[in-house]
Amino acid sequence: MEMIKKAIISVSDKTGIEKLAKYLTDQGVEIISSGGTYKVLENAGIPVTQVSDVTNFPEILDGRVKTLHPIIFSGILARRNEDHLNQLKEQSIDPIDLIIVNLYPFEDTIAKKETTTEDAVENIDIGGPSLIRAAAKNYLYTTVIVSSNQYDELISEMENNKNQTSAKFRQRCAIRAFDHTARYNALISDYLKNAFDEKSFSEELSLAGRKISDLRYGENPHQEAAYYSFSQKNPLNDFKQLHGKELSYNNLLDLDAALSIVKEFDENFVVIIKHTNPCGAAVGDTLLDAYKIALDSDSLSAFGGIVGVNGEIDGKLAEAMSGHFFECIIAPGFSDEALTVLQK
């Protein structure tokens, strides 16, 4: 891998881009850009060349066509072998070593209540995914960055490899890039199905998941696990963890099961879950009564389980629970006295 000499930067999310671009120019990297990104870099005093000056072709169709040009894609897709490099030379095209692109904010656009279908469609990025996929395909020679949270690692890679990037880093970036564009496309297809009221089952289906966090372990302690959200929001933002260690995969499954059950009851209700199955569930005159009945249903299986309660836990209920080992307790609220007991 040769040193990075030429980069394309085209980002909707401008977070950290001035700092990164300055670092690149300090290392002698020529930056090509367009649209809003070009203006941001130019205003920051960072040397930058417009895409249209490279292609000798203007941005047209209200910006729908900017980077979609053979000069750009030949520079990205060329293998660094004699044949491809000679072909580039014959056409006066330079190789492009680094692509830094994030996409039109389609997800943020459709999250707004006032968004029209026309607004959503205009925020479907075409050039961006094409640049990303081309660079990812040519990962043996080209580095592709799709998020500002990769900038620091890119800088570290270049510092440690004399302005190059390692093969392992480019491989990881390529996988991240294809994941990124796959999720983007899945969001678009899902939105259009709803917008066009398309109710038939698709011949092909993709899920647009986004990682929220790594988990302590998977179904078994030797397994790794991560938590993904397939909606516009992170469902865990509706909850607050008041105490204890990081949640595991099993904890989340059992908490979800407990929540699903307690939401069905208006009366004082308690359920104890073990491996997603209720081992005790009861209504009572008080939450304490309901807890005692639920525990008596199968106190042996309840060991290490999850307790779900549909009302605020007070000190007396907390004292009763503290005599038994439970992994988690989920409830709409806890009194100060209850927290003092349970957080021991």
C-alpha cells in the first residue's frame, strides 16, 4: 500500500471534519470535495479542490449529480497494478486513496412529523453510497470512512504506518461501509413501503439495525453479544438503570418478557421470570401480597430470576425481595427506602 495522497471528502454530518481535513493536508494529502463540505473546508482555510474542477463537469440537476463521473470512480476503483495504473495515466486520472463520506440524513428526515414523501425522496443519497461501495470493493488499495467516530482511528493508522493504512484496518472499514449502505437502503425501502401503503410480503427483506451497545455476555458466559435497535430510537432510553452491573443478553430478554406481562394488568401484579418463562405470577390486594403469592408458585425456579412489578416498590416490598437472589427488578418506580434496601 502506498501513502495516501488524494482523498474525497463529502459529508452531511460535519462533526470533526475540519480537524481531520487539516491533519490530512498537513500530511500532504490533496482533498477533493463538493457542495456544502467544500464550502466548510474552504471557509476554514483548508486547501480543497472542487469535484467539478477534477471532472471538468459541473454539478447539475440541483446537485443530484456531482461525483457520478468516470474520472472519480476510475480513480477509486483502480487496482494499483501496472495495467490499471497505465490506463489511468492514459486518461490523465489520478488514483484516489481515501474516501470520507457520510450520507444524506434520510433517517433524521423521516423522523420529523412534518416530512413529506417528496422531502424524504430528496434525501435519498445516490452519489454517496456509490462512492462508499466503490471504495469498499477496492479495499485492497482504498480506505473508506463512513462515520466521524472513525476519524481518530484513521489518524492513528496513518501515524503508525507512515501515512498509509493497514490491510486489517481497510478490511474493517470495508465491512463497516457495506453494513452502513445496507442499513441505509433498508431504511429507505421500509419507509417507501409505508408511504406507498405496500402491504404485500417482499421477495427480499433487510433489517435496518443499529448497535446501541455491547453486552456483558451472550446467552452463555463464554459468548459475546451486542444490543441493536431496529427502530428510529433506542428503546432503552425509556428506562433508567438505578443500580448494578452491565446488563447481559439474558437480562434484556427476561426484562422484556416481564414488561410485556405486567403491562397487561391494572390490578396489583407481580411476575417472576426465569429464562423468559414465568415461574410465578399473581395479583393481590397489595403488591407485597402479589409478590408473596408469585414467589410461592415456584420459589426454587425464581432463584436468579427477574421480577416485574406494575407499581412503585416501597420499603416493605423491597425488604421481602432482599431475602431472595434476583438478577433484576423492573418497576415504574422505587421509593427512597426501597432503593436503600435494594442497592445493598
